[in-house]
Amino acid sequence: MTRIDKIAIVTGAGGGIGFSIVKNLIHSGYLVEACTKRNIDQLLSFKENIDKELKENLKIRTFDINNFNNVKENILSIYKTKKRIDILINCAGIPHGGLFNLTNIEDAKQIFDTNFFSQLYLTQLVSRLMGRNKQGVIINISSVTAFRNDPGTLTYGSSKAALNYATKILAKELSSTGIRVNAIAPGITNTPMLSLMDEKALTSQLSDSSNKSIAEPSQIASLVSFLCSDESSHINGQIIKIDGGQG
């Protein structure tokens, strides 16, 4: 396998989609900084069992994306060690469901802090460092919920809709420094988060899709790898759905 000398940061690396992205990038030859605050064991187990020549390609970092001081410390550590950052995958996020009148506004703020504001802070740090080398790829993991109007999804869907809008603005603002910014909006995906989804919302999304099926995390990871590659150099500012054809 050819080693790709590109440094990729993946947040939410302990989650179903994030972990699949890490595995795909490692097996594709990228140098991956896997960042998470939970499910460390599966990352450690993966690193222990991959081929010897790949082990050095994976660095596992534990921090809370909402702790800005800790985030800055880790990002600067990566840049100091690697001398550059080529790719950022913003995959960290938390789910939320509940009717608007039953939602605590402080809980809604927490969702936005994790799913939106923390992503912006991290992106700002990384894009400044990427800009020094006049190149970079940023991929935000959004959700098809941002395009839908299912009851009980206002907080989560709004946080992802904000991320989608930011993706388009950042693609324009950062293009002068050679940075591309895109987002992927998965529909229902076979991850542990699926068990937390409201049954009515699950049924609604499945019935609205052409495929009537659930995506696998590896399908999202494959698209991430493509968007990281030079073959996608003309794709910028796009929100790409992987939702089985929900329209």
C-alpha cells in the first residue's frame, strides 16, 4: 500500500461514523490523528490489530471538543509535530430529540455548542494553520435532518442546518488560501446512535427514501476518502446527502 503523506484530523473518532472514517483513511495510507472523548477502547484495539507498518500512522488523542483550551493545545501539538495539517473531518456531535415545548433551552444551547460552535472554533484554528501551506480539505459531517421537518428534531436539525450554512460560507472565504470545504449529510445510518432515534422519525425517514434501507458507516467513510483526494479538487461548498433518496 502506498503511504499518503497527508495529515488528517478526525473528531468524534470514537463514534460509529467517525471510527469508520478513521479505519478507511488509515487503510488508504493517510496519517490520522483520531480525536475523541469516548470509546477509546475500540480505537486502541483497532491500532493493536492493524498491520505493523500502519500502527505509526495512527495517533489517538483524548479531549473534549467543548474545552477550547484543550482543543487548542492538541491542535498546536499536532502542527508542531507534523509541521502541517492537510485534512480536518468534523465528525464530533451529539444527538437530541424532543418536541419544542418540552425542550430545555439550556439543553438546546449545549447541542449547538457541540454540534456547531465547537466545530467553528476547531475549523478556525485548523484553517489558519492550513492557510500557511496554501492547501487543505475540511469536511463537516452534517445530517439529512437539517433538510427535513420531522417533529421533535428542531434542536438537532437546526444545529446541523447551521453547520451546512457555515460550510457554504467557509468554502467561499477560505478558497483564497487553497482550502476546500464540503459537508456530508447522512440519513439513517447503522450506528449506536440509531437506537436513540425516535421510532416515528425512523419510520418516516425510511418511508420517504427510495431505497427503504439504512446506510452503513463505511459508505459515509468512502465518500469522505473521495472528498479528501485530489480527484475531488473541483468539489467545493457542497452538502452531499447519503440518504437513500429522500428527495
